[in-house]
Amino acid sequence: MKQRKPFRQTLIDGVDKRGKNECWLWKGPKRNGYGRATQTVKYGPNRKRRFWSAHRAYLIFVAKKKVPDDSVVCHVCDNPPCCNPSHLVVTSQKWNMHDMAKKGRKVVSRGNHNGSAKLTDKQVEIIKKALKARIVSRTEIRDRFNISKSVVSTIVNYTSWKHILPLSPIETVKNTCHPSPLSKRLRASIRKHGMTATARRLHWSVGKLRRLAYPLALGYEYRKGKM
């Protein structure tokens, strides 16, 4: 029966060790550009395989460095298969992401390009227009698009979908309004007497007057079933 090679020796043999300041590249299998090492460990009467990032395993088992479980091992040389301990630094994920952004290697998938997105760019634009014009409530938005209240809040507070900017109220009316004869008359009255005075004369709330006078984006398309 063939004797298993110790994991430490597997790591040593799997690295193309060169000069002290050069990158020591992993010669074995890779995943997403990073070296991948397999360790066989005892699990009761059986054995099981544990997969490691080659550079992390090399730092722990060969260079004998202490690496906490909640830490990440980053490449100072920005060369994923490199296992040279002098090119590796133990740090936090937050620092790693900051370093990626600083070096221009951070890729952010926004809007439609994010696989977990439940909305499209167009829908978010409509939501922001409608909420800015106060023609619908957050509850109506939540029910219409089947999203949670927290998602609506992140859209409103620009925590998410920051790249989608709503039009100004004037541009919104100009570009997305579909005026009816009633809304035209109401707008004329608003221009002449003001929003509050017109609502008081009609015994309406300001919200109702605004919805009828300015049937913008979501309000119009919601009623017409276009979304």
C-alpha cells in the first residue's frame, strides 16, 4: 500500500521555490487563480478531505505562522498563486477589501448586473420618482413589488441603488406625466391659487390632490398595469 505523503511535504513539493524576493508559484490545482491544496485528516475511524488555499496552508504548515480562523491571508504582490511567506500578510477581510479598492481590483456588480437583485434599474427609478413626488406610500411600494420594508428604506436612504438618481419634480412631470383633462384643470387651479388653497376649496387632502393632478410614473403605470 502506497504511503501517504505528509501534508507539509505536499505543500513544499507543490511550490516552485525561487529567489527570496520572487513569487513562489503553486504548481498544483487552482481555483479562481488561487492555489488549492487538499489535506487528508482522520475523522473517527474514517478519513476525510479538507481543502485549503495553498498560500494560507503554506504559511501555517511550512512557515509555521499563526493565522487566526477569522483572519485572511492577503498577497502583497497581488499574485494569487504565490506562496512566498514574505509576500503574504495576515489581516482582516475589511482591510483586504480596502486594499482591493485602493488598487482598482474591486468589482462592484450594480443594479441589474447583481445576481441577487429583485428589482431592475427602471423599477428603482420609478420607485424613487413616486416616493419623491409623494404619490404613493412605502407600503404600496412594498406590496406592489413584493419586497420588504427594509429594502424600500435602503432605496429611499440611498444605502443601496445609489447609482439610480430620480429626476427633479419638474423633470418628472415633464417626462413621465400622462395628463387627463381633470389633472390639467387641477394644475391650472394649483398654479393660480396654490396647492393648499385648491385642496381646501375641493375639500380634499393635499395628498389626494397631488395624486390626481400629477399622475406620475408609478401611480399611472400601476393603475394601467404596465409594470
